[in-house]
Amino acid sequence: MGKLGYRKFCVQWVPKMLTEIHKTSRMGAALEFLSWCHTGGEDFLNRIVTGNETWVAHVNVEKKQRSMAWGHTGSPTRLRKARQTLS
């Protein structure tokens, strides 16, 4: 592929950026939760049910190989930064 002017570069996933609407919504939910906590006290905290939804990403050579992409030698290797999108 070098003769054709192409080379490999690594593609990386970038999380989307939150909009002001999302930030405001999260802040409102957090403030409401705090007010319930102050009003209900210890009894309120004992009624909370939590779950584990943790995603752990680790560097994996095989995974990195799958994320490689071909690009022309004249094309930029830096990927675009995250941009705001409505979700």
C-alpha cells in the first residue's frame, strides 16, 4: 500500500460533548435528589437501590488493530475532536 500512497492510522472513539440542555437537565436532577436527601434524611438514603453499569475499557492489541484505518499519505492523521450533537 505504500506504493499507492496509503498508510494505516489508528481511529479512536471520542465521547460526545453534552449540550447546555443536557447539562441543565442533569443539574436539575442532582439538585432535586439533594433536596430529597435533606428532607428525607437517613430514611431516604436507605431506600436507594443502586446498580452497577460500569464499562471498563482497556487497551487491547487486537482491538487496536481492528480500529486501524487506511488513509492517504496526504490526509491528516489527527482525527476531529468531539463535536456537540443532539441526542
